[in-house]
Amino acid sequence: MSENIYILGIDMLKFGKYPDRTFAQLGGEAALLALDDAGLGVHDVQAMYCGSVFGAYDMTGQRVMREIGQTGIPVTNISNACATGASAFREAWIAVKSGLYDVVLAVGVEKTPRGMLGGHHEGGISPEGLFGSASMPAVFAESGMEHAGMYGTTFEQFAKVSVKNHHHSTMNPKAVYQKETPLEEVMGSEMIAYPNTKLMCSVNVDGAAAAVVVSEKKAREMGLGRAIRVMASALASDPWNPRNPIMPDVNGCTRLAAASAYEQAGIDPGDVSLVELHDCFATAELLHYENLRLCGLGEAGRLIDEGVTALGGRVPVNVSGGLLSKGHPLGATGIANMYEVALHLRGEAGARQVQGAKVGLTHVVGLGTAAAVHLFEKA
Amino acid sequence: MTQTPTDTLAARPALPWIRLDGPEPFVEGRLCKVCGARTAEVHLACPACGARDSIETYRAPTTGRLHAYSIVRRSYPGVPVPFISAIVDLDDGLTLKGNLVQVAPEPEAITIGMPVKMVFGDALGRTDKDGASYVAFFFEPSA
């Protein structure tokens, strides 16, 4: 068993629309970038985990290996809704942690269908608009309104999340959008599912990200110069909650994963320098401030009002632009979040650098439900 | 509820836990005798405590309170909007999701915690490939 596990190389493609590229090409390109970042080649890789939602049934991982070199290593394909990329990364971490391998590649890749995701039903009649809505904007709107009912959180506070994350993305050349969206524009854009307007919904894009996960032995052999230590890797499913799954619960599993991650790392939430969390909708981000214990219950509205989570604040959240503006290619998102955190820990984030970043937290949650929380520090 | 013409197929329940075999439609809840958890869906064991063979069914109450909502103004293609998607906690603790009706689709008209009652009716004219109609439930404000 290897005591410490490191990310030696990590990278992502700019998120956007790649109609002329295959899953394998996108995933392969990210994999090569990550290997280059690590100073390793395909022959060094001993196992590979590939996360994808819409490519899950197509042996995407093996197809990626055909792009970058078919060495015959074990390849496993992972699908876990929006926690897919983080789950693939975690499998790579477990594989190295177990002592079986010294170098494992994790790839997250997605080509996301256009339009609102979901809506398929089999037999009978469609329940959509008959028994409320199962659309993602509405489901996450309801989670936000639950918070509003308990703590008085307002439409404007939810909208401020989108203003902040769009502002952050103006400094991220790999975000699909680099555009300021003032509060009036966010609140005045098309209402999709109150309180989520169009500018408060994440962007369906294509993309890929990859990480090279290595053992302590390999990291020391290659040099710890730019290595990122994995302090914690936690994954949880939704625990029993009387309203779930009638009302999908993204809170319970996030809290479980966060508790496990903080315990593994032996740190407190106050030690975290920056956070990349699952802002699939603006309403969700505020819930996760509390779920990740960046503040107490009911305090998320105040946090966004006071700029605590903006770049320059006490704990900047989604300085990449987040899913709201960097984009959300489901299977790639989890590893892209880790890439962002790694940039800051390495001091390579340019204009959006979080000064003095020591510890980074990444979080994703996929409905159904799966939540992953990882903690990282510079080696 | 809407009368079903006798020369067409009998109306079907739009959800498995809507029961049409009594004098009036009702929702059948499921109660775990071991831990007291309530669900609408059928599971192999109690999802709250894992107990097997612990479930008894019961007739769910028709009154409750609004727990959360969203006013849906864009849904999947072809779905009429706006409508209010509501999460309702019934008085016994069972949670259901449905349309909140008889209320303007404006935040000012909706209060979380407001008392609501469940009413049954035709599933907005929706029919399946056999031409069968369906019975659904809706929530409306109660005084």
C-alpha cells in the first residue's frame, strides 16, 4: 500500500462544442496533455479508468487507448452521473493506494447532447408537467426553494452566484464563456424554472480532462516539484431521507462525502483555500457552502452577499467560472475541477490565482445520487 | 373527476401508487413497521432501515403542506408551461410531487408551508398508445 498518492500530471481541453471530434479523440488529447504534464508516456501507464456518461456504453476508455497507444493495460469504464469524472479519478486513486500500480491514468470525457437533458419516458404517459417537473433546472430550483423556505434565501442571492462565476470565467481561457453578466442581466434573462433563469443554468458542452495518479515511490523518482498530494478521496451515495427520491437529495450525500474527506485529511473546513463545487444551477452553489461546511446552516446567503466566496474573499468558490460559465461536460467535470485546484496550488492560475493557496477542495454531485469530495495540497 | 366514456378503455392510474379500486381514488402509502419510514414506491426491503417483510400499506391522507416548489416556464419540448412543480409533505409525513393548481404561477402567490389538499382528476387529457386515459393527483390550496 502506498502511503501518499499524488497527481503528477493533469490537464483539460477548453470546454466547448466539438461536433467533428469523437469521444476517443477528445479523451485521448486530454490524456496526452496530462502525460506530458507528468513527464511520462503511455508505456508508463499501468491501468486506466475512463469516465463518461453519454459514452458509457461504447467502451470509450479502450477507444481512448487506441488513440494514444494500445499497450494492453486494464481499462475500466465508469459512469456515475455528474460524479463520473471524480469517480474515475477515485478508482485510479484506489488502484494506486492498493499498491497494485504506481502509475494510473484517469480520463473524463463527454459529448453532451444539445437541449435540456432528460425527459425520456417509457410506456404510459409522460409525467412531466403532470406531476410537477423532473427537469434538472426545476429539481434544483426546488432544492433552492427548500433553502429559501428554511432560511429566507432570495432570488437575488441565488442570482449573485451566477454573476460571480461568470465574472471569474473572464479570467479563464479554457471556459466556454468569458463574459460578464451583471445582476440585472442574470435576473432578467429567460426564466426557466423559478428561481433559476437561463443564466443560472450550467452550460451543456463537450470536453475532456485527464489526470496521472502516481504512488509515493513514482512521485519521488520523477520529482515532487509540481506534484499535488491527494489528501482525501471520498464518495457517498444518498442516505435515507424521507423526501428522497420524490425530491432528489443532493445535500445528504455531499455532507457524508465532506465529513469523510475532512476526516481523512485531518483538516477543518477553515483550512481550505479554494473550492471548485458543483454549481450545476445557481441555486445549488449556496446549498453546498453549507454542505461543505464553508459556513453554518442558513449562512450561505450572507456568504454570497459579503463576497466571501468571490476571488479575493476568504474562501473563493469556482474561480474557474464553475459549471455555470466554464461549462459542464458531465463526465469531464470532476477531473476539470481538480485541474483548476492544481493550477492554484502550483501557482500557475494567472490572473485568477488565489494567492497563497495551500489546500483545494473539489466537489461534484450526480443525481441519483453520487457525491464526491476530494482534498488536495501541494507536495 | 372526469367521467370516462363507457365505450373507451377504463382510466388507468398515472402512477403505480394511485389506487382506483376503491369508491374514490387514493394514494397508497407504505409504512415500515420496524422504523416508521413512509414511502410511495415499492422496494424489496425498507430503504430506511433495511428490514425485510416490514411494510404495510395504508391509505394516505389528502392534506399536507407545501415544502418546496418551482415555477416551470420552460420544460421539455411539447410540455405546456407555465406550471407549478410542488413538493408536498402530507400530514402523515409521506412526501409527494405534483402540480400545484388554482394558484397563479407567481412567487408572490405561493408561500412555502401553505396548507394544500390533494385532488384527483384526469391526467390533463393525456392518453397512451392504446388510447387509454389516466387518473392523476394535483394539489390545490386549502383554507
